Amino acid sequence: MIKALQTAATGLEAQQNNITRISNDLANANTDGYKRTRTEFQELMYHTVKEPGGALGAGTQSPVGIQIGTGVKVGAAHKIHEPGGARMTYNPYDLMIDGRGFFPVQMPNGQVGYSRGGAFHRDAQGRLQLTNGAQLIPQIIIPSNSLNVTINNGGEIKISLPNNGEIIAGQIQLVAFPNEEGLTTDGEGIYKPSLASGAPVQAIPGEDGMGLIQQGAIEGSNVNIANSMVEMISTQRQYEMNAKMLSTAGQMWKDVTDAKP
């Protein structure tokens, strides 16, 4: 009976973690560049009462065994890097990656991070940066007297200056990883590499499998609200079933102990 209580408790904890993940996805349904998370469950170790194939007698073996499960655990919770929908803003500094890749940025603490959010702004020196202060790498400066800023699909930035015509201000670089699911999430749409993600590979947009740059657009969240709502209802029902199992096992244990002389 105690095993049933422990098993049901692991089910409650697992579904609690799952509902936390779903609530975070729904909370970020309108967050630019946000990637939904997937939770993977794993069985806990089994208690083997009788080994399959064990000897039953001379020359006779058991065709099956007795193994009792001990519950479930969360085996992994990782980002699904599917592209989000495009949101047109027509702001010249809003950039969307159409395909594979991340924007490399330098954080205010000096560390390098990687982002899919492309809502860039000019700071007082004309440098392109995100709202959290992360500056685009390599550093690109847009002069205050620029008349027009054009960024083509290959990431080449051209600006028009008074009396100077059109000049090239810089080249955007993108970074990809062998295993994007191995990236660690640092908050504010910033990812950091890990041993699982592999080393970053840098290339120009449109080359070596990198995506293209779309100016005047931002990648939205890839959360599907309808699917998340279905997951939420399913998770709630599973939680309720595990809670009922916990209550039933507790009542059965109480009946057994009350029946003892």
C-alpha cells in the first residue's frame, strides 16, 4: 500500500511540473522569439519480484516475470526551436530570421548570448541593441544623420547619408549550433551554449544553411494556444486521477490498519 502512495505522489509531482511548463508557454504566447517547451516523462526503476526466464523447476523457465513499477519522473524539459509566425512592424531595425540561426549579442555583463528576438534599437552612439542592453555582434553603428537604412536578405546593411550617397554600414552574422535543444535558456530571450549544444558556428545569412534576414518584421512566439489548452486539460485530468489514486490508497491503508486486532 505504501508503494501505491509513493507511486501516486510521483505522478502528482510530474503533472505539477507539466502544468508549470504549460502555464509558462501560455504566459509567453505573445513574447517575440519565444520557443515553447516540451516535457518528456520517464518511468522510475522497477521492483523485480520474479525475474523473467527464472527457473521454475528442472529444465523449466518462467516465460514472464513480475516487475512492479514505482512511478514516473520528468526526464527532460527542453525548447522546441520551430519557427514562429512573422509579425510585420515595418520598423527598419526590426529583424526576423527566416530559417536557422541566432543573432549573436554581447550582454551588459560582457558575456556573449544568442537570441531569436530581433527587435533592435539604436542607443545614444547609434549601436544596434536589444531592449535588455545586449548589443549586436559584430557591432554596427547607424549614424544619427542617416536618411535611410536598408538591410537585405543576406544581412548587408546599407545607409544613405547627406551628400555621401549610399554606403555599406556593416554585415550581420548569424550563429547556429549542432544541437539547438541543448542550449540553456538565460531569460529575456537569450540562449547560452552548453556541452550538449556543441560549439557555435558563424556564417552570413543565406550561407551554410543559415536563414535569411527579413527587415521590418519580428518572429513571434511558436506557442500554439489551442494545443496548449488541450494539454492543460489533459494534464489537469491526469493530476486529478493521481490525486484520486493517492486518496484511495490512503483509505485502503487506513482500512488495513484499522482492521488489525
